[in-house]
Amino acid sequence: MNIDAEIQNVISAADTSAWLRQALQTAVERDPADAANDAERLSELLARRFDTTVRELHPTMLSEQECFMYREQVRAMADLRKETLGV
């Protein structure tokens, strides 16, 4: 499957959020390098926001590594939930 078909599959998937669907639809109309650079920056900012939120809720979780591991656990739980619910 080529990347354009893969992106279209994500856009049309029932479990894709409206936010991600709109972001992908907009991104495919842009220069691929600009879109990839912006997506990378967005990912970094959102990861830092997640880490900050976790540290505020769990003050004992201080290291970046602990926040990264927690973020990965949350992602794995979301993936498992999707598999379990079949979405």
C-alpha cells in the first residue's frame, strides 16, 4: 500500500478523530516537507504538554524518561482498547 492510500485509510477509518482527519486532509494539500516539519513540531509540543500535565498530576514523576514511559503506556492502553472494541 502506498502512503497516499494509507493516509486515505486513516482519514476514512471510523476510529479516526475529527481533529486528525482534518489535519491529514489539510496536510496532503501542502508541500510534504513543510507538512512533515510542522507535524514534527506539533508532536514535540503536544508531548511536552502531556509531560507537563502528568508532572502536575503526579509530582513524584520527575524524569523525562518516566514521562515518556507513561506516555507509551497510555498509547498502548488506547491501542488495546481499540483492538478489544474492534474499532
